[in-house]
Amino acid sequence: MYVGLIMDRPPSAVMLDVIERLRRRGVRMEVLDADQAFLNLSELPLAHDWYVLKGGSQAALTLGGMLHVMGAQLLHPFPTAVVLRNKLVVMQALRKSGLPVPETHFATQAEDIVQLLALGPLIVKPNDGRRERGVQVVRTPEDLSKLSIPAPILVQRYHPPDEACRNPGRDLYLKVYRIGDRVFGVRRVWPRLPAGNADPEPCPVPPPIERIAWTIGEIFGLTLYGLDVVVSGGCPYVVDVIPMGSCDGVPKAAQLLADYFLAAGARFA
């Protein structure tokens, strides 16, 4: 079996472990760096049995889309991968399904957001943001005037987490991963700490949040994904959904992912 892993940055330690585990089991997983690619569309071959579209950059999504229209088999269907990279569309899908999300607004100009500050602080994000880039808490019109985010802008009501973070100026949230038929929880710090300062901490997933995680899988037709949850005032709020995520902090993550990919390959065969 020959699998293409479409990335937009070097593989994490977990993914390198996954690649080695698959190699030992007769599966070659090749990393395709979309952000460094140079391709002639007329010569783009379907060189792999199937693909994992892990990167979320425009280059990675474009490469995945070109392979999709050529008939390639992708682990996450390309239309679903595109939807999951659009945060406003995701929030609307969750809201429509009755899942708890913060009050959310679509904005194209920072000045339109000023009126919302009268009711408290806001979280402002690029709609296509990745890995926390550009995510900011806005408390005052002065904060708002410093924003430099391309439209459309995702604006959400800021809900302070119930659980205090021991790192000053940071919040704790729950990262939930689903891998096949299992759900895992990891405590994460936002804004994230510099690399090497703290490892993600595995933790139980409360039953109400686990039910939310399963429902998200039903909405998007997925069995491998992650979600970010903030618990505030005793209520969980889903603030993001990602197609796969790093799975950092998940016990035996590399083994679980390797098993998942092997099972997926059997379906594609």
C-alpha cells in the first residue's frame, strides 16, 4: 500500500512515529509538502493508492482538490475538508444542529464589531486561521483598532474557562480527539506555551462533551477529527473543529493512528 500524506509543514513526532509503524507493517506513507511543490497539471499522476489531506494551507487544499477531481481517494472527502477549514461555515453547521457554540458573528470590517463590546469581551479569529494564528481577545475599542485580520472575520463571545490556568495570562481548554471508535481528551493552554515548556495533559472527557463529539462526527461524516471545547459557567462551548489535528497528548496516539490508517486502507482496496 502506498499512501500520500499532504502536509504544509514538516511532520510532527507523532506523525513520524506513525510513518515508521506503517513502514514496518508494509505500508509506505510518503510526505507531500504542498507548500514546496512545483507541478505540471497535465503530468500530475495518481501515484498513491489513497491520500491523507492533513495540511490546511491554500497550497495543500489546492493539491488535494486537484487529486480529488482526478478521482483520487482521500481519507477525508475533499468537500468536507474544505468545509472544515472554514470556521464560520462549521459554526453555522454546529449551531443548526443544536450544539452549543458561542454567540458568533460574521464581520468584514473591524468597526462593525465595536457595538458587540458593550456586552463584554470577544474572541476574534481569521476565518481560515490555523494553529491559533491571529486568534485574539478583544476587550476595548483600542484593542479592536489594532486588529489586522483579512475578511471575513469570525467574532465570538469570549467565555472565560471555569478551570483556572496556572500560567498567568493564559486559559485552559479541552481538546477532544476522535480516532475511530474512541474519544480522548487533552487539556491545552491558550495561547500555547513555547515548545518544550509543557506537555499536553491527557484527561477524561465528560459524558456530555463526548456526546457532542460523536454528534460532530455524524454531522460531517467523519471518524477522525478534533474539536476545541471551552467549559464556562458549567456549560461546554465548541469553538473549533479540525479534520485531524496533532493528537499530541493522546496516549499511544501513533499506534492508534497507524491502526486507523491500516483499516482505512482496507476500505480503499
